[in-house]
Amino acid sequence: MTSATLSLRPASRVRLPIFGGLALAVFLAGFLLPGYLEGGYLQSMLNNGFITGILALCVAFVMHQCGLVLFGIATYYGIAAYVCAILVNSFGFSAPSAAALALLAALVSAFLIGAIVIRVKPLAFMMICLSLAELMRHLVALPSLRGMTGGSDGLVFMPEGRILGIDAMDMLDSARVWPLIWSATWVVAGIFLVVALSHFGVRLRAIKENEERMRFSGFDTYWPRVLAFAGVGLAAGVAGVLQALASGFASPEMFSIITSTNALLAAITGGVSSVVGPVLGGVIYTWAISEFGAMGYSQLFTGISVILVILFIPRGVLHPLRLLLRKGGRA
Amino acid sequence: MIRVENLTVAYGAFKALTDISVDLGQRGQVHSIIGPNGAGKSTFMDAIVGKRRPSAGRIFYKDRDISRETIQWRRKNGMARSFQKTSIFPGLTIFEQLDLVATHLDEPDLDAIIDTMDLREVLHVEATRAAYGVQRRVDVALGLIGRPDILLLDEPGAGLSAEETVHLFRHLRNLAAERNIAAVVVEHDVEAVFALSDLVTVLDLGRHLATGTPAEIRANPQVVAAYLGTAA
């Protein structure tokens, strides 16, 4: 969705019910997917693709609305996963309570970190975010914290209770957890879309466009970006909780630069100016890594693919499709 | 409306403005600030709107010392500015940006501003795609939102032809009269300034040289020597 679409011109308003109906049909059809995939490898890959897609949505939102490259989304993803796992293992929390508190932890940490990093210049912002994720990776792997975090081996946990009607233990089954991942992706994407279309979203983009003019128009330019950053941290926390519940595991690698890079590249692959693009990018990127890995050339082919995407479709794989649809609409 | 007392603004050892005292901003009037390059006009404007903190001296607005007030406070209390280089939101449509600021500043009649600045036909155009003259009008329109008491314009004619500058000044004069606001304008085009200003202040090398009506300024020997030369 380009910024032009976000402005909701009259023509867009006409198309809104059509896209709304189409989106509802796709949403409902998504629940039938496990019946066709029959669990196993494809379903598992799709689950990972959508979780990466949620992280890519976070990165895309910050890029599109705030003009910043968030190269450290793994921090909030990992914090939520670890808090969830620790609360279950060390304090006996049920899955829903642990998940809720994990999301709160992701939100609060993103708010506090955002309050500091949002003031700095874009390059410093990127490097501080990346450094924080690396710092967290080392922190949870510390031998002195092994009893709580599992050290460098990570933390296996067995949650109890039900989340949205799904038994926590069943979530280890890739087909059973799919409805939760599918719904969560739609909720996160929907919220990002609504925020982007809202007055608050326009305000964020205006700050990105011309912060000085915003201040001279009487706006506070600091807190809106901190709030946006906190919201993005919460969304990344959703991905972290889903990953932890779907695998029964939280590992230091969740904080790694690879997690942040994957989210960033997935966002670039899909395109950052829509909510569909990053999710699609997450799925494509996860599939590509998996396929290229099976050939034994994961990093080589992934690198080549990313370069090709950036060179030939810099606005993401969804952009050519959108142009085709627009042409079709005119004809 | 604005009283500047002994204003000094320094960048390190260099004094951009030295001990300036002047009254600005009569409702319904256009008050222009002129002077050669490096006279300190833009720094003077920046100090008034809060972008530069005074090194010494004070700025009063409606008899309140605002020297330490934030930019946002000044805007919300009726002090608006436009910029030397067009300062709008290029990626937003013209309506999006006007609506955003109007909502924030509780502007009761955005329609009137849109019509006054002749922007109705281009409302859904992304600002970056609009003609330069339109962008300048959007810049001024953003300043008009929220019924400001004083509008400070930094070289509103920059990049416009002489004819367009005179047209813009006429527009400003009408606006000042219709909306009963004070317009303070920094401008290079001396002919436009003398033709359409009520009062003129001249700065030279960071110092206040003179303030008066256009006729008084034209006749001031100090101003003629320092700035106008034989051109006046």
C-alpha cells in the first residue's frame, strides 16, 4: 500500500469494499490450509514464514512511517519468548498468563528503549538497536543465569492451559498452532494498517517527512515516535510468543543478528509500503532459505536473490503485481 | 505584539545579532525586515520563533517574556512562520497535511484557508508533485492554520519571479487586513517590500539600522549608504 493509497483518495474509498470482501474470503480460507498441507514440513515452513512475516511487518512499519531502519527487532521477539518460557518454567505460570506478561514485557522494554533511541540519528539508531539485540543474546547465554535461561543451550518449556481454544501442548503440532499464527498475523497486519491510515499514522509520516515543520506547526515530535516504537515492540513480542509456544523452546539465537536480518530482508523482499508485502516477503524468504539450504548453498543463493530483488524490484515483489492489477483495472 | 529588547545571538565568538531592540507586528499590517546578505535577518526570525536561543536580551510577545518558551508553545499561542526554503510535507497530499495541522490546532474554517490560498483544485495532489508556486502557497497556508495572531515569513518570494513575488505580497496584505493578523516578512525584493509594506526594519551586520515607513527608509541616509545605494 503506497502512501498515496494510505491517504484514502476518493477512488480508494470506492475500492475499499471490494478489497475488504476479498480479504475476508482469504482470511476464512486460510483456516482450511492445514487440511491441504497435512502438517509436516510445508506447514512448519509456512508457520515460520508467517512469524518472520510479523517481524517483517514491524520493520516495514518503522521504515514506512518513521523513516528508520530497525535492525534489531530480535530484541523484543527474544524478550517475549524468554519471558514466556521463564514464567512457565520457573514460576509455574499457565500459557495464557505467561503469554500476556511476555507481551507486556516486550511492550515495556520497547517503550523504554524507544524513549532513548528515537532521539538519535538514523545510523546510530540502527546500530544501537542491533547492539541491544546482541547484548541480550549474550545476557541470556551467561552461565550464571543458566538456571533460569538455560544458558547457551536455550530453554525448553512445557506450557499448560489453553489460548484461544487451543491447548498449549497441542501448539507443538504445526497444524494445530496454524490458526493462532494465521489469526495473529491478520490482527497485527490489521492494526498496522488502521494505524497507518489514522490521524496518528499521518502524523508519524509527517514527522518523517519534515520534523522541523511539524514542530513549527505546534506538534510534539518525540512521543508519537516513542509510542509507535513501543507498539512495534509489542507486535514483535507477539511473534516471539508464537514462536516460543509453537516450538516449546526459547534460545539465545532468537536475539541473533540473523533474526533481525531475516526480518529486514523479508520486509525488503515484500516491500515496506504495504501490510501484505512484508508477510509475503516473510513466507518467500523463509521458503527460499529452506530450499537453498537443501541444495547446500543457502547463504550464496539467498544473497544473490536479495541483490536481484533490490536491483530489479526495489519496491518489493508485490509492486509489479500491484501495477498489473492497476493496468487491468484501467482496461 | 512583539517587543525585542537588546537581543544578541552569538554562534561561538561570532555575533550574528548585536543588541537589537525593535517593536514588530501591528495587527493588519505587513512589517518587512530587509538588509544585505549576512545582516542577520534569518537569525532574527529564528530567534523570534524559538529556533535560536538568545545569547542575551529578551523577546516579549503580548507583553509576556517568551525567550525560553518552546517552538510548540509559540505556535499554539498564535505565532506561525513559513520558511526561506519551502517547508512542507512532500510525501503527503496537500489535503492530508492541511487537515493534519488544522485538526491539531483546532482550525474552525480550513475551507476558507484552502480557498484563500487557491488550493482547492490540487487538494489530492501529493505535495512533491505540485508546482513550486503551489508548494509556496501550501507553506503559507500551513502557517495560516489555527488563526495565528502573527505570521512570520522568511523570504516568501524565494524562487518566485518578480511578478509572482508582488502577487504574493498583495495576497499577504489582503490576508493581514482580512484576518487582522500581523505579517512580518524577511524579503530580498526591495521593490516589492517598499510597494506593499506598512513598516520596514533594516538590519546591517547584525545591528538594527532603522525602522520606519517605506518612505522614511528610502530617505534614510544610513540605509542608503549601507544597503540601498543608488538603487533606491
